[in-house]
Amino acid sequence: MSSSRRGLLFIVSAPSGTGKTTLVERLVKETPGLRMSRSYTSRAARSGERHGVDYNFITRQEFDAMVREG
């Protein structure tokens, strides 16, 4: 999607281990213009998760600073 167009936001929510990532990765692969966002989290990475791929892992202090800075 071009930056001049207003897009749609889809939120996929379900318990851990139910296939959310698998579903979204397939949708992104098969749908032109669809992108997946990557969230920031202050929790520790779980086994197999990679910074900058699955989440942006930051400290609580970094998170609080980002909130203060808007």
C-alpha cells in the first residue's frame, strides 16, 4: 500500500500456540500489499524467538522512555 492511502488494520488474537503466526505469514505471502507489523515488548524472549524478527525486545526502562517521548 502506498503511504498516501489509508489502510486497514487486522488484529489476530488467540491463545499461545494456536497458529496465529502461521496464519498471518500465509496471508501476507498470498495477499499483495499486506504487511505484518512487529510489536515491541519488555518481556524476555522465549525459546526460539529472535529480536527484530518475532518482536523488538527492549527493557522496561527503554519502553517507559519511549512512552515519555511519545
